[in-house]
Amino acid sequence: MKAKKLVTNALIAALYAGCTLALAPISYGVMQFRVSEALTLLPFIRKDTVWGITIGCLLANLLNPMGVNPLDVVFGTLATFLAALVTARCKKAWLAAIPPVVSNGIIIGAMLAYTLTPDAFMASFAAFGVQIALEEAVVCFLLGIPLASLVKKLGILNKK
């Protein structure tokens, strides 16, 4: 059983990192539609997938083709990890889409404001936070919920 969990999480990490890198032009930068964030709803179906999501995000941030940003490696990965932890506790798919939106809006919004406009942090934090939250909402609600529903329906993450 431990081997199956390890393999499942390795596959999820590879999917997250691979999807992020394959769609690099829209996955990195100030404007982000990180399609791989749809996978952050998988812990709603199976709690132990938190680790695959987190490691996938870490790898994607370390392999950033625009250059590695240490703040993004730490805080981007943290945002995804916290979102996945809270998502694992959700009882309904539409609720499971909310933690990634809030976590990324706050953490990535603050990181972008601090990095890009430190002299106007508060004003830019609100703008960046709302922008990131909206981009995350598009991915999580339009892609993540249908993906989670399909994975659940097909029993892809069943523990057998």
C-alpha cells in the first residue's frame, strides 16, 4: 500500500510539474493561469495526494524557465501546500475549490507586491491578490471541479 501511495504521488507531482512547464507562457509571471492548479482539488478525493501536489509545485517552481525565484519556490509552494491541506478537509467539490483561490490570492499576491512594488505594498497587494485569486478561481472552478468529479466517478484514486 505504501508503494502505491508513493507511485500515485510521484505521478501527480510529474503531472503538475509537466503541465506547468508545458504551458509555461501562461503558468509563470505576473499573469498566471496555472492549469496544473486544477490538481489541487485531488486531496478532496484522497487526502494523501497533498504530497504529490506540493512536490509537483516545488518542481515546477524550481524548473521555472524564466529563472528560479527563491521567494516563489518557498511561498508559491507554501500556498499550494496550505491550499491542498485545507482542500483535503472539504466535504463538497465547490468548497474544495475555494482554498486554492484564497491561499494563492493572499500569499502570491503578497509575494508579487513585495517583489515588484515594495514602496506601494498595500495598494499593490490588493490589486495583485485579487488578480491572482480571479485567475486561480477560473482554473479551480472551471477545470478543477470537473476534473475532481471525473476522477471520483472513474475511481482513479480509489485505494485498492
